[in-house]
Amino acid sequence: MVKILRVVKQTSMVAVIVMLASARAWGVTDSSGTVVAGALNDTGITANQCYQAGSNALVHCASPVALALSNAQDGMLGRDTNATTNLKIDGKLGLSFTSVAGGCVQDNVTGLMWEVKTADGGSRDSAKTYTNFDSTLSAQKWNGAAAVPPTQAEIDAPTNSIGFKSIVNTQGLCGYHDWRLPSADELQSIVDYGVAFPGPAIDANWFPNTQALAYWTDSSSVGYIIFNNGFVGIGASRNGSFNVRLVRAGQLSKIPRYTLSADGQEVTDSQTRLIWRRCTEGLIWNGTTCTGKASPFLTKLLCSMPQPKLLVTAYLGDCLI
């Protein structure tokens, strides 16, 4: 039996943020409370990184000023606050990794296996960057004067993401031949938001040689994540030159990813098992669009209370929200 944490309408903006943070922090558990593979990963936010009212200064999560703002901030909840999942022998603060022979890391929470970058000058060296061309029918390449379609040779080149993926699959990294670019939420699952800028925002013990730069995702919106602070971006030029970290095993996304409730007011995410309000707090769905007036404080609160891995699941993909 899966425990479903539901995001519901509250009259207090702080209450809404608390519900969102609680849902992300606990992820998906079975009846015994064990986190199951495919769940959202912990953010890396620590017990010293909670907020207080009226300030952006971080305080200890057990402090009265933090609890007065909310007793369910990110640093107060999740696997990292559970002694049985915070041993720090297999990853930082609730994260759990296992080394795989050949240069890979298995994420025991999400079930994904990741490429570990090298520093040997070889094909998987962390200093190498790639374009992200994927179609000979789309004007993705800048030739100095105009955007033109890349050739198949340019798509298959070792300096392009697809060409690099083909090389790794031919080599059979760690004994596997099904490596691919990660989705945005998959790549974000290994971001450690407890690491201060300029990063790299990742557990460097398990992911050495990580550049604090942009890494491509497979998003159709041309997504990327910058590992100096974990920023998730969309709309990059495929002609750009970013880093790549490959992943394998089952994709976190399920199809259909999002389904609507009968009244159209809620959206269920099949990947995370979370149920979202379709409209921003203060608005309702009238059958065509969200109507009403949103609180002017909602955006500020969402940005100031760290819960990015939950929020991105409702931001990227085939969103109905």
C-alpha cells in the first residue's frame, strides 16, 4: 500500500507551502514507511538551513523562529531526519548510493544508475561538452548567419549528445548498453541543494569530477540543469555546448504522466503519486482556465522555502497544471 500525500487547499499561504514541503520531503513510501524505488530523492537541505519569518537568513531547523514560520520545512522532514536513513555511509543526508564496477553509481532511492565522469582525458572526461542536435528536419544548428538543420553526421558526432551516448552504449559502460540522456527531474534527483554556490551541487564523494556547469537533459523543451546551484532551465539552443551525464534503467516518468480529477480541480502525478492543486492558491478551474486572484505572497514563499525537487515535477513534462 502506497502512502499518498495530498496537497489540498488551505486558507493560509504558509499552510499551503507546508503541505508542499511535506509531500516532497517524505516522497513515496510503502506501508512500513520504507522509501520505494522511483520516489523523489532528498534535496540535501540540512537541519541548519531552515527559514524564519521576515528574513532570508538561514537558521537551525529546531530554533523557535524556524518552527514559528513552519514546523514542516524541508530541513525538518524527509529521509535525512531519520537516523536509519541518515547513516552517511552511502551518501549525504538521506541519499543512498552504491558503487557499480566500471565507473557507475546506483541510486538506491530512485532505482536509476548513473555514469560517473572521469578526469583521464578519455571519452567520458568531465571537461568534455556537447551540442544537443537530434533532428535533421529542425533548424537546430547556427552556421554563423542563420539556424539550419544539422546533418546526420553532426548528430552522430562524438561531440554531440547522441553521438556520445552511442559511443558509451557501444563500449558497454558497466556492462550495459541502454544508456540515455536523463529527463529533467531525473537529473535533478541527484542535485544536492545543501551545497552552497558555486557548487558543484552534488555529492562529490559519489559523483567526482562534476563540473559546476550546465548539463543537458532529454526534455523536448531543450532542458538543462546548472550544477553550481541546481537551477533547472528550459529553452536553451541545441547549438550550445553543455556537459552530459548519462543514466540508465527505467525512466521515472510514466505515461500518461498526469491525469485530471473528475471536477478538473486536481492533477495526479503518476510518477510521484502526488496530487496537486491545478490552480494557484486562491484560483479555481472554471472548465477553461484558472480564475480568481492569487495571493501576492505565494511566489515569494514558494521561492524562499526550499522544495525544488517537488516543484519541478509539476513544472516540466506534459503538464496539465
